[in-house]
Amino acid sequence: MAIKKNSLVDKEKERQDLGFGTNVTSRQARIIKANGEFNVKKLGQSFSARVNVYNKLILMSWPKFFAYIMAFYLSINFIFASVYYFVGTENLKGITSENSLTAFGEAFFFSSQTLTTVGYGHVSPSGFLTSSIAAFEAMIGLLIFSIMTGLLYGRFSRPNPKVVFSENAVVAPYLNINGLMFRMVNEKNNQLINVEVSVIFSRNELDNGEIKRKYYNLELERKQVKFFAMAWTVVHPITESSILFNETAESLAEADAEILISLEGTDDTQADKVHTRRSYLYEEILWGHKFDNILSPVDNTYVIDLNKVGKTIKAELNS
Amino acid sequence: MAIKKNSLVDKEKERQDLGFGTNVTSRQARIIKANGEFNVKKLGQSFSARVNVYNKLILMSWPKFFAYIMAFYLSINFIFASVYYFVGTENLKGITSENSLTAFGEAFFFSSQTLTTVGYGHVSPSGFLTSSIAAFEAMIGLLIFSIMTGLLYGRFSRPNPKVVFSENAVVAPYLNINGLMFRMVNEKNNQLINVEVSVIFSRNELDNGEIKRKYYNLELERKQVKFFAMAWTVVHPITESSILFNETAESLAEADAEILISLEGTDDTQADKVHTRRSYLYEEILWGHKFDNILSPVDNTYVIDLNKVGKTIKAELNS
Amino acid sequence: MAIKKNSLVDKEKERQDLGFGTNVTSRQARIIKANGEFNVKKLGQSFSARVNVYNKLILMSWPKFFAYIMAFYLSINFIFASVYYFVGTENLKGITSENSLTAFGEAFFFSSQTLTTVGYGHVSPSGFLTSSIAAFEAMIGLLIFSIMTGLLYGRFSRPNPKVVFSENAVVAPYLNINGLMFRMVNEKNNQLINVEVSVIFSRNELDNGEIKRKYYNLELERKQVKFFAMAWTVVHPITESSILFNETAESLAEADAEILISLEGTDDTQADKVHTRRSYLYEEILWGHKFDNILSPVDNTYVIDLNKVGKTIKAELNS
Amino acid sequence: MAIKKNSLVDKEKERQDLGFGTNVTSRQARIIKANGEFNVKKLGQSFSARVNVYNKLILMSWPKFFAYIMAFYLSINFIFASVYYFVGTENLKGITSENSLTAFGEAFFFSSQTLTTVGYGHVSPSGFLTSSIAAFEAMIGLLIFSIMTGLLYGRFSRPNPKVVFSENAVVAPYLNINGLMFRMVNEKNNQLINVEVSVIFSRNELDNGEIKRKYYNLELERKQVKFFAMAWTVVHPITESSILFNETAESLAEADAEILISLEGTDDTQADKVHTRRSYLYEEILWGHKFDNILSPVDNTYVIDLNKVGKTIKAELNS
């Protein structure tokens, strides 16, 4: 009896779990969205977890990032200008304007010259209060710009793998059996090394009358390559022990199947770890197709055509 | 006999050791404090090891950090102002004050303008000595602010996992046996990948008449997940080979049992390694409870309710 | 039959794949070029992938890098000078020049003083528009210099292993058989630790009448060393199970053989991962040679002579 | 015969190799010096490998580092001052001095104000050439200070494990046999996690009449701990399969034995990898001693006394 217990435990150990409850399924919802994000929403997050400023600022688009920087810069200057104006622009030597609007403008520009530490000096603070504020602003400016410039460089230097995946996965002949395959190319010219890929297959299964979502690791022909110099066709051989053995396009559609791909590697330039994700829904799997050749030697060089990453040709499956 | 020797050695190898002597126990002291720190105090540390400036400045609260920065900024300016004042404010061209207090104030503001490299120039150094000090201060200012701004950005960009643990661990039915379980949710929206958890069980044992603290690794149903997208219920199956087999709430209380959890993973945003710790004391383990469902599909999205991480319902244990 | 299928799959798993199609060979093209880059060209890259600014700027030579910085600095100042000039140099107080060329020059220098935040102030902006542009330029300057200085420090601090490889690999006697060997020395004085090396052998093979390029992992005597303090002679023992068993210099030349070497380790100074590559073509393998001694104790120190890394002496091979 | 060949190859694989030739021994020279550096000198290094600027600047002492910074700052200013002086100080508006020495001094201070971007402006450049030089210097200043401040922060934030080793290793009773042991304590209050230790034993051996240096990995009771919270006594059990079985203090002295220790782990604060080294010469091994208790519970806290790390008491060895 002890043996039976352990065998159940052992079997359970082999299952994959993405932290999704198994009793939750939704035919419409794919787990990984097209942009690689998980299709999930969290309730009850703390403010800092929900906003997650740093992550947002690193990941947002460049135009949005610069808009934020401009808005922030203008706001900070507006605030300090208001303070200088409130304390009295007569404490800003060099401001001659008697018009209150233009005086505010000059206070604003003085603020910007202090915040950026340009400090031309044609306007300069006088009096204890205004001088103190300016001394404070110069320090704050250095701190603020360290965040801004740190983010800017962090975004600029962020290792950002550009892995092009074939638009479709295929089930193609493989040796004397068949295999589930997809193809990837490193679009950049820098090297990715020690690239490792893992593939998880998920589908709905009937379990005691309930539809449950199950996850299975797909064993691969090769799960790691030393160099990802060119194209890599990842193959799951559909052997008799494969979960896909005897499955068809129809049975996968029926079970709402999805293939989750996770790729990790090291960017050679600065030895940074990189990571990317992709998923194929059952409808993105072509049966009886194989990938067309993508590489050709031209003169003394190997030439690879990125436009052909997803190009397939018909191929009769082994039975 | 050699065999007997080796078997003892082999047995010893399986034991865990946290660097705590085994002959030391204290019923009142938990090993990991509520805030995740080890409950330990070191005598005879060197000054630099005890103070450990960098770590302190990275880990202290934000208000405290800013207070330190302000205090440091004011102190440095005070020191340089004193030097300028001592050398003679007549060497600071542009200072007209004859009052010694306000002259010191102007020297102070000149110092701040030099330290931050604003350098308006309405006050400027003259004479060899004062000019030299100002040249030195400007350089020192750049160095000091590199530390300050480096720390600021280091704190800001520090990967800081926000993993919410269930308030209690439970002993719940698991397959046809029982399991020790706790649940975790990644509170942030960024991804943690390759998350690995290890669980150490410690308790007092009678060994040759002495009470000793012993540590055991608990084998887990799954010790690593590829993605930590949502909730993860970590399970130690209480099989016949488990150290918890035949234990009860009473026997754990008697033995002052504690469960130490260590979680490691990689933050997806910048591929940073993250780490967090947690412990459950025997009194935080609920027997005959299981975790309630935390996830529900709403429209095309999976919704997870963080308030329910620790929510349990009664469940009859397998015998 | 299932067994036969699996045995084919298993055999395929052992093969190496560098992402090169197996049906592509070119006698003239070596896979890794002399400078360690892959000999590959990609068509259809996106603009950002092709340009890959960050990588280029990190990897280019120092003179080129400084030329780029100078050109960029001059261009930015030229652009802003043009804007100031267009708006009207009368808004730059302190410019007295009536000559339009020298006025442009003064606008240019004002721009440089703003961009670098020097801001002497003998020239200063007046009027809303010019002041706004200057405020904008000072901010842009801080952002631009954060990229430039970040790149500069990134290049400067980049862990750059200087591993000297022997000019030739050798096939030398090894114990009572022979071995394929090459020798490496860490030229720098800092430590490389946990150094791991992997060696891939590739050659042309006749497969169903087609010439295909095949890749094989060579098993090593030692594939990792804890410390790479001095010279390391990497050895592939040519046992009966080796792919090189019974091969000769002639058969390797015939098959256009190449040995690809990848070395990874950790730089001790900042615990940075480092990586380097090397390849030997068949014509760079010396048969019946062994490496000469490179190390000698002098007084209380071990002395290693880098000029002898590739020095070999004749040695009769075991049959 | 093939089998015999392979068994030799297999035996060779188990040997350790630190890149030292095996036929080189020197009774006086220990391999790792007291400060953790390898006792090695390289001839024929390239200039950049020998100087290795970045490493030197990161690892040198703080006083030396600041001395370098000061010297560099003074030199750069001296150079630019010379250029301004040569071009003519009449182009530096605001310099009134007619004495050539004090004019040079003013040029020097103007240079420092430009280099640091303070730019008070009481002295300002005029004329195309001087203005150009100043524009160049301001840019150079930003670049230079990015190196200086980057190095400063790199040194400041560098994870620097402070592991205190016992002054001696001991051979002490261990279970029913004996063990070679040494003790380590993490002196700092931050956590080291996933700490792994490896121990290499080296000695002279007679091999075909020649004295050769041989290296052996010592198997450990525990080679990794999850947390290095306190004291860790590393134990090599001297079983019958140990290379130390039947060895004595005398035989180790005879063979010039040395134990090399390498420790790696992760600093919890920023998830940085850390690494440290240590060696014990045969004369630093105490036979028949064991380590005294170092830990005691005080109130609700565990207290560890760093002064007792190396404290041993006599203990009769098992025979």
C-alpha cells in the first residue's frame, strides 16, 4: 500500500505547474498573450507592487519614456519656480522684470539652471531663504537626474534578445517518426551562448467529470545549444512515450491545446542573461509541413534569410 | 567495520547544517526572525564588518536614507564653509556682507554651489588658497555625489521580490496521503522565472540525553517552477520516508519545530537574481486545513485575489 | 520497431548542432573567423537589429569610439547653435559680435557650455524662447552625457578575458594512447575561476551521397578547472570511442575538419562572467608534437613564459 | 587492452589540475600566498594585460586610490592650464594678473572650474581657440569624471566577503573515525547564501624517480550550505578511501602538503556572487585538536564570538 501511495506521488511530481489552479479553464483565454505577458490580473496588490515604477519605466516605449521625462522636468521646475516666486523674485538678483508673469518665467528658468547645475549666474540667489532653496534644489537636481540618467542608460544597455520565431509550429516527419517543431533565429548580430529552451504543452482534460487544465513538459531532441549562431529548429520527437503520440490536429483543437516556450541564454557582449517567451495555440500548428531551408553559403560566408524563418513546405508524415 | 564507519559518514552527510552548533537550543528563539533576518548577534567583528556602510545604506528605509543624505550634504557644506571662513571671506569675491554670521552663510552657499557644480559665479574664489580649496571641493563634490546618486539608483533599481506567503502552513490531504503545504503569490506584475524553493525542517531531539537542534531537508512535490506567474502551493508529501510521518501538532509543539523556507528566482525585467526567506513556527501550522481556491477566470483573463493567499478551509486528513 | 525508432532518436540527440543546416557545406568558409566572430551574414534584419547601437559602441575600438563621441558632441552643438542663431543671437546676452560668422561661433560655444552644464554665464540666455531652448538643452545634455559616460565606463570596466591560445593544436602521446591537445594561458594577473571549456569537432561527411557538415562534442580529460592560474593543456583522449580514433592528418584535411573551442569562466575581480572562443582548422593541428614545458620555479615564485604557450617539440605517437 | 587504456584515462580524469605542471616543485613556494593571490609571475605579457588598469584601480587600497585621483586631477588641470597659458591668458577674460606665474595659476583654476563643470564665470574663455579648448575640456571633464566616479562607486559597492577562517586546520575525531576540519565565520551581518566550498589537497609524490606535485580533491561531509548564517566547520572525513588515510603530521611535512580552499556564494543584498580563497600549509594543521564551541544562546538571540573561530582544544583521535 505504501508503494501505491508513493507511485501516485511520483506521478504527480512529473506534472508541470505554472501556478494556475488545475480546476480553472477558459476556452477563450490563452495563458501567454501575444506580447509574451501572462494573461493574468491581480486583485489586492499593494500600491507599490501595482505601480512598480522601476519596471514600468524600464519597459515602456521610448516616446512615452521621453514624454515622462519632459513632464517631470517641467513639473519640478514649475514647483521650484512657484516657491521662488512666493518667497519673492526680488531675491533673485538679475531678474529685472516687473511684470509678474515674466518674473515667474525668469524664476522658472533660474530653477532649470539650478536643477541641471548649469548655473549661468546672470540670475543668482540672494538672501538666506532663497539661497537655501537654491542649494537644496541643486542637490535635488543631482539626485533626480541620477534616476533619470540611470533609467536612460539602463534602458539603452538592457540586453534585449531579438529572437524571431516561426509564425507556426509544425508537425513534420522526423527520422522515422514525426516531430513537433518550431524554428528560431537570433535576429541580432551579437552572440547568444548557452541557449536553453523549454517547452510546456497544456490542454484541457476530463478528470472525474470536470474539465481541468493540465501541463506537460515536452522532451526535446536538444534542449541546449552552446552557440545560437543562426537558425535553430527545436524538435520534440513524437515517440510512443510522448504525450502527443496519436494526437491529431482535431484532438488538439478539441482540447484547446497550447504550447508554451521559454528561452534563456547569455548575451555575449556583456555576459548578461536574457530571456524570452512565446506560445503557439493549436490553430498555429501546421500538420504535415516542414521548414524550408533558410541558410545558403555565398562566397566565403554563410547567409541566412530572416524572411524565411516561418516558411514551410508540405511533407508527408510518417505513420 | 570499515562499512560501519562509512555508513555513519553517509548518514551524517544527509543532515542539514545552517552553521548553528547542534548542541545549542533555545525554546524562545526562532532562527529566522519575522523580517527574514537571522536571529544572531556577532561579537568581535571588525569595525568595517560591523558597520557595513554600503549594505546599511542600500537596505535602510527611504525616509532614513534621505535624512542621511540631507545631513551629509549639510555637514560637508558646513565644513567647507568653515574653511572658507577661516581663510577669509574677503577671498570670496561677491560677498559684501560685513556681518560675520551672514558672511559665514554666504560662504556656506558658495560651498553648496561649488559642491553641486552649479557655480553661479556671483560669488567666486580669488587668491591661491581659496581657489585651490574651491577646485578641491568641486572635485570632492563630484565624487561624493557619485556615491549618493549611485546609492539612490541602486536602491531604486534593486530587484525586490514581493512574494506574499500564506500566514499559515497547513497539513492537508494530498492525493491518498497528507502533505505539508504553504502558498505563495508573486505580488508584482513582473515575472519571476526559474523559481526554486527549498524547505528545511528543524526541531529539538534528544541525543544521548542532551537536547540538540537538528535540521532536515524536506523533499518537495516540485522544487522548481519555470514561471511563477500566479499562486504556487508548495507541497511536502508526508510519505513513509518523510521525517514528518506520524508526527502530530502536539509532537511538533513539543519539539519546538520550525520550517525554514528559502526562495530564489530571476526577475525577468533585468534578469536579476532575487531571493527571499520565510519561516513558519509549529504554532503557525494548521492541521486538517487546505487552501481555498484563489484564481478565477473573468472574461478572457485569469484573476487572482491576493487577499485569499492564506485563506484555508477545513479538510479531513487521510489516515 | 518502437525500439528502433527510439534508438535513432537517441543517436540524434548526441549530435551537436550549431544552428547550421547540415546540408550546407563550403570548403572555403570556416565557421568561426580568426577574430572569434561567426562567419555569417543575415538578410532581412530589422533596422534596430542590424545597427544594434549599444553592442557596436561597446565593442568598437577605442579610437573609433572617441571619434564617434567627438563627432556627436560637435553635431549636437552645431544643431543647437543653429537654433540659437535662427532665433537670434541678440537673445544671448554677452555676445557682442556683429559678424554673423563669429556670432554663430559664440552661439556654438554657448551651446557647449550649456550642454556640459559648465555655464560660465559670460553669455546667458534672455527672452522666453531662447531661455526655453537653453533649459531644454541643459536637460538633454545631462541625458546625452549619461549615455556617453555610461558607455565609456561600460567599456572600461568590461571584463575582457585575455586568454592566449597555442597557435596550434597537437596530437601528442597521452598516457598509453594519444590525445588531441591545445594549451591556454590566462595572460592577465587577475584570476579566472570555475573555467569550463567545451570542444566541438566538425567535419564533412558523406550521407546518402550528399556532403553534410556534422558536429561532435569531444569528451575531455578535464572540462572544468577551479582556478585558471597558469597554463592549462586541454586534452581530448583519443580512446576507441573517440570520433578521432583511427583518423589521420590526411583524413582530417580531406573532411575539412575544424575544432571549435568555447571557454567560460568568472573573473574574480567583480565576479563577472567571461567568455571567449577559438577555432583550429585541420591545417593548424600538428601530429606527433607535444607542448614544451612553460613553467619554472624561480626563487620562491613560479614563473610562466607566455612566449612559449604554443611551443612544441616532436614526440612519437603511441600506436 | 582497450580496457586497460581506458582505465588509465579514467584514473587521470579524477586528478585535479591547477594549471601547474606536475613536474615542477619547489619546497619553499606555497601556491596560494597569504593574501589569497597565486604565487606566480608571468613573462611576456602584453602591456595592457600586465598593467590591467581597471583591476588595479578596483583592488588597490583606498588611500592609494585617492592619491591616484588627486594626482590625475592635478595633472589634467596642469596640462590644460599649460595649453591656455600657451595660447595666451589674455583670451581668458577676468584674468587680470600680469605676473606670468599667477596668470598660470589663474589658468589652472579656470581649467579646474571647466573640468568639473562648476564654471563660475568670473573667468571665461574668449576667442575661437580658447573657447574651443574650453568646450573640449568640459566634455573631457565629464568623461574623465565618469571613470573616476564609476570606479569610486564600483569600489564602494563591491561585494567583499569577510570570511574569517580558523588560523589552523585540525585533524580531529569525527564520528567513529577522524576528519580534517577547518572553521569559517561570515564576519559581516549580511547573508551569504548557497555557499559552496571546495578543498584541494596537494603534495609532492615520487613518480618514476622524479618528485612531482599532485593535486587531489578532498570529498567533504557537506560541500554546500543554503545559508552561511554563522560558523561552518568544514569536514573532510578521513575514510579508508581518503587520500589522507594513514597519513601523519610527519608524512605531510615530508611531502610539503598544502590544502587549498575556495569558497563561493551569493551576497544577499544585491544578489552578487562572491568568492574567496585560503590555504593551509602542513605546518598549520593541528593533529589531535578539535574546535571549541563558538556559539551560545543569550536571551532570545544566538551569540557568536568571532575571536574563538580558531580556538581549539585537545581531543584524542580515533585509531
